Amino acid sequence: MTLTVQEVWETVCRYSDLLPERPVAALVDGEPIAVVRTYDGAVYAVAAVDPDCGAAVMPRGIVGDRGGVPVLISPMYKQAYSLVTGECLTKPGLALAVHPVRMVGAEIQVLAGG
């Protein structure tokens, strides 16, 4: 017997709803995430909970760039997290979960459980 696991993608918003460098909050499979569109048009999804303080504040973070790497900076302790890898660039050992994102037509979808 072979079991197949099917990926489930959840639509979180339309691409046009995302303003560049203004993160938004969404729930994907019951998990709070932050969805970010950068000025170059790329879209990222990371965990909303700041691992340094335990509060779901990342959707209120500041989007920027550290040496060519797009980052989301926590509004609490100002830790900078890579939007690509989730790695904290200012405090080693911390990381945000990164969720796969895709565009389907004009909609942004995030992989549930990803």
C-alpha cells in the first residue's frame, strides 16, 4: 500500500493587496505568519512569532536589507531575520520558520504545514 501526501496551499491575499515593505499578518493552517512583499516584487512568508520574545509581532516589523539580503526586523528587540532563510543575522541561534510561497494568477499562496 502506498500513501500519497498531497500539498495544501492556502490563499492568503491578492498580490495587489500587499504594499511593498509593509508586512501583513495571516493564518495558515492555524499558524500565524507574516507575509512580506519587497520593493523588487518578491514575496516571502515567515513565522509571526518573534523567537526572542515569544510575541506574534513580526507582521509589525520593519522590512529592509542587510548586505543584499532582504530582512524583517522585529519591532521588539530589533533583531534582523533573513526573509530567505529565517536566520537571525544579529543574534546567532535564533531563526524564524520560512514558509514556501507561490503566485497563482493574482493570488499569493502559502504552503500549509510548510
